[in-house]
Amino acid sequence: MWKTVFAGTVDDRPVKLKEYNDDDGARELRVETNYGEDQILGGDVPGVIAGAPVSADDTMHVDASTPEELELNLIELGGFSPAGAKEIASHAWLP
């Protein structure tokens, strides 16, 4: 079951950090946010066809298994600043 562990605004974008913990020790992290700006996506976005247009308000997900991986993915895939990604990932360390 997904549980929201943080909700707020980071880098002028709405952010929800969710955690999935299945009691077997497997943990997944997901950030639900928007793209923040109108853009044409390249082939580097998982599950998206290169050249697909998106609106700033379209929903996107950034997934990871660890807070460190989440921070990197937020920068590389989510377009967050390093400081913003660090702020979001810091909430993933909470029990």
C-alpha cells in the first residue's frame, strides 16, 4: 500500500513523496509531481515516445528504491535542482 510521507512545494512544483513497503523489506519510493514547464520529451524518459509534447501541469512520476537513487532520478529524470532533489529525498529517510 502506498503511503504519502511528504507533500509540499519544491522548485515551485507540487510534490508528493510516497512510500510502498510490503512488510517483506522491499521498499519503493515514488514522487508525484508535474513537469513544471511545457516541453517536448526526448527518448531519455522511461515509457515515453521521443518527441511527445507535455504541458507544465501534466503529471509525472519519478520512482526509486533508495533515497540516494531518488535524489539522482529527480535531477536526471524529473528536472529538479540538486537542492530541490536533496530536500525531497531527505524526507525518504524518515521512518
